[in-house]
Amino acid sequence: MESKVSRKQTLLILVITTLAFGGVYAYIFDKKLDLNGDNANYYMLGKALAAGEGYVNINSVQKNPNNHFPPGYPVIIALETTLLGDSIINLKLANGLFFLLTLFGLYFLIIKITGSKVIAVITLLMMLVNVHFLRYSTMIMSEVPFMFFSIMAILSFLKINFKKPFWQDPWLFITIILLGISFYIRSSGIAIIGSIVLYLFIAKRWQHSLVIIVGIILIALPWQIRSYNLGGSSYLKQLKQVNPYRPELGMANFGDFANRFGSNVSRYLTKEIPASTFSFYKPDYREDSTALQWVIGVSLFTLIFYGIWFLKKYNLLILTYLAGTLALLFLWPEVWFGIRFILPATPFLIIGLVNGLQHLIEKYVPFTFKKKLQWLPILLIVPFLYKLKPLHDKASAGIQPNWENYFSLAQWANKNIEHGAVVACRKPTIFYLYSNTYTVNYKYTDNPDELIDDLLAKNVDYVVMEQLGYSSTYRYLIPAVRNNMDRFEVIKRFGDPDTFLVKLKK
């Protein structure tokens, strides 16, 4: 493998990366608001900050302080909104820019830890055609900005000169700031902080580790104090529940955590890690993992571990970061599944995979063929290309009928119901973006009277009956309305599929 990469080569690679990104991104760019509630929450919180309302839920009558989402990404949205205007498309494009900058940062990181432009180019190409990275780079979500700041934090850390007194090295303090930003964007940023501190402990860099710990505590303290005053972290509360979407199941005990850990290990090894690394693979979460999936998953994970272990530099740092990330994910409720949770760590999985293949070529291929075969892993990107068209088609497609009715109902409510009315619905922040009405969620309880009492306590005026496919609507809301039909009046209906706005009689 090469040990040096010239500036000319670096410039050429970055220019080609930019051009390739521009072509692929334009091809798959989706102008529509994604149909998950979190992006609407981020957007709403960013708008509240930009408007000077504070970190509050502006869709609620009381404008309650938000204590669920870390404020880092909403602050970024507020800055983008102030600079670029209040536009969903602009916010999506800004995330695309974050993805491109992530690729740049990742290139320099790979060169730093491997010294190989071959590994850097193959890794960047695999990321450029990975539909998960591309999809999240067109969404108003925190994964891509978090990935950028976490990689920049690691890059900054690698520039620290340990021969200098810590107070004379600006890179140490830049690292602390970047780690703090990462933590404020996603709480899982604690894995990066922990990996760096552990790395310093092992290297016996006591002063630097202490400075980082103190610095992070000081940065995180205001948010932690605020969270405590508001009743504690909602994420931590959900973590302790058997199922955050079914609170009636109660709190998890030791046995529940043990089962959760085993189930998550199985799912990540056989489904999430293969699917995030090779985005053309689509796992079926409804089925148990097969023997073949176990063989593929364990083999892939072994190759990734092998590749990281044989990195030229900083293998321990990357291993501890991945170990910390996976440890967190293994403890999360099983209903929180999907690629998004492991996505920020996926670049390091890909680095491990590519470096592992390169190391095997270096070790076992005869010398005369090594140079020719070092680019062989680039063939890994071929299956990815077949998934770009479906992503393009999805971006070009219209909105599904059930969601189109939901949005139409929200737009109708914006024009026809009284100002200041409160609407109870599933995905209340998405409904708010189109209705400009106050919105709340209904209580997740299988006791119809308790649900109705909660609506009254929240001063709800209207309720949305939709067919978005969420189980809570059919499990809790519909039975409660059906058992109290005399208390509801249909105000507006959109058909095929039926979507209702009903008025709650008080």
C-alpha cells in the first residue's frame, strides 16, 4: 500500500468526489418532506429557535419546553433558516452539503489511519452509492450532521501534539468543542467521547483525558440541568420501558434487558450491519434470522474487525468507538430498529471491510499481482448501483393516498377550523406543519374512558382518524372513539382511504 499521497492526488480525488456526488445527489434528490415524525420535530424546533420562541414545542398551546430531542440539530436548522430562508428544500440541500463535507473529512481520516488512497477512494465510492447515506442526506434529520461533526472531532483529535503542554495546543480545545457539538446533536455522541477518553487512558495521557472530561462536563451541564428540571431525560425513560409505544406493558426488568440485548445482538449481526454496509441488501424484520444470514453476518463482522485491527494507526480508537456505539444500540428497545441508528458508525464499518480485504490481498496474493488486485474491492460498488434507480423513482413519485389525505385534511383544517383550536392526532408535528393549528398526541392507553379524559384534560377540540398504518391508532384511538360515538361529530372526510376530522363535544 502507498504511504504518501500527494496534494495533487488529493485535490483530484476531492474534485472527482464532488462531481460524482453532484450527479448522484441530483438524481436521487427528494423534495418531499419525509414521512417520519422526527424530521418534523426537528424542523418545528428549529423554527421556534429562529423565531425567538425558545426551545419549545410551538405546536402546543402552552408552548412546552422540549426535553426529548437534543438541541444541536435544531440550532443548526435555526441558523440555516436565518441564512437561507424557511424552506424545506434548502434544509434538505444543507444536509446534502454536510454529507459531501463528511466525505471530505473521511478522506483525510482514512489517509491518516491507512496511508492508502486506494482504501480512501473505494470507501468514498461505497458511501456515494449507499442508498442509506443518500436518503438521509435528503432528509431533515440529525444523522448526517452528527456524522460530519463526529468525524471532524476524531480528525481534530488526531492532530493533537502530545509533546506540547495541553494548554498550548489549540487542537485539544477544538476537539472538545467538536465533541460537545456531536453530543448536543445526538446523545449517542457519548460513544465517541468515551472512546477518546479510553484511548487516552490506555496511552497514559492523564492530563489530556482529564481536560477533555472536564471540558465535556462543562459543555453538557446546562442541557443536563435543564433536562433534570423538566423531569429527566425522556430518552432514558423510554429506554427503561418494555416498549415505549406500549406504556401499559410497564418498565423493563433484568430479564427484559437480557432478552433485549440478545435480540438486538442477533438483529444487528445478521441484518443491520450487513444492510448498512451493503445497502442493496434489504432485511426482512418480520422473520427470524436464518442460518445463512448468521453465516454472512458473522463473516462480515469478522472481516470488519480484522480490517480495523490491522489499520496502520489508531485501530484501538476506532474499535472502542464501534464497541461503545454497539453497546448503546444493544440496550435500546427492540422497536427502535432500522439503519438510522447505526448509520453514523457505518463509515467505520466500511473502512474496516475495505482495509480487511486489502490486508488479505497484501498478505496472501503473490507480489507480482498485488498492485493489479489492490483495486479489486472496487467491484463491491456494482450491486449498489442497481438501488439508485428505485431511490430516484421514490423521489419522483407522488405522495401515498393515506398520507395525501392526511395532508389534505391538515390543509383543510388550516382554512376552516377556528383559530386556537387543538387537534389530537398521530404525528402531531407533521399535522401542525400543514395545519398551523395546535396539536397533541392522544394517550396510549387501552382504556377508552381514560383516553377520552386525557383529550378533555388537554382541551382537545378535534381528533384525526387516519389510516397511516400506525398500530396505536387501531389499538387505542379508534376503540375509544367507537365506544363514545355520541361525543364525536364528523366535520370533514376524505375518502379512499377514509380519513376523518371529528369534533369532540364537551
